[in-house]
Amino acid sequence: MKKTAMLSAAAFIGINLVFPAAAAQNIRAKADVVCEPTKENLTYDCKIKLVDARTNAPLTGVTLTVGADMPSMPGVHNLRSVIAQAQGDPGNYRAILELEMTGVWALRLDITGATRDRVVKVLRFGDD
Ligand SMILES: [Cu+2]
């Protein structure tokens, strides 16, 4: 009886192991990010273009959330993520980021919906 249960558990795990292979066929996202300062201090207007990394086709119908952290200051900043708005041509999104200081930030682009992926872009903000 116990042996049977173990065998089915193993079979179940075996089935689960198939999923990563299927997921590998998922679309991988590629992002171009350009952030420009606004009139507000430390507030940046970021234009994000999302494409399929393999085909370069625009990624549409996804929800894009943008978070930011400073790689050099782990645990110091705790910025709230913002949802980017689709704007302009397909695959183009826009997010307003309110940072806490100038310097190098890692932008975390979380893509959900038809495509799920996370892209991290490291950008320098400000002159210092
Ligand atoms: Cu900092």
C-alpha cells in the first residue's frame, strides 16, 4: 500500500518535470528602456519597448509592472512597483518612476498575461 503511494508520487513528480521543457518554448521578452528626467526632481518618464527576443515581434496584450532597486544598496530602497501603460505603437509602454536618489538602478520589468517573463535593465540616472 505504502509502496503504491510512493510510486504514484514519483509518477506525479515525473509529470511535473515535463513542464519546464514546455515552458522553454515560451516567448522570451527583450526590452529597450529609455528614461528621461521630468520637471519633478528624481522623477523619470520611461519609455519601454517589449519584443519577442527571438522574432522581434512587439509584445502586446501583456501587463507590465516596473520595479526599481539599487544593486549597490541592497535592502535600502523599497520602491513601490508601478504598472506601465501601453502607449503608441504596439509593444510600447510608458511608466513614470519616482526614484529616491540618482545613481545606478536595476529596473525589474515583470511581464504577465499571455507572456510571462522578467527582464532586468540596469540604468544610470542623473549625472553622478
Ligand atoms: Cu540608493
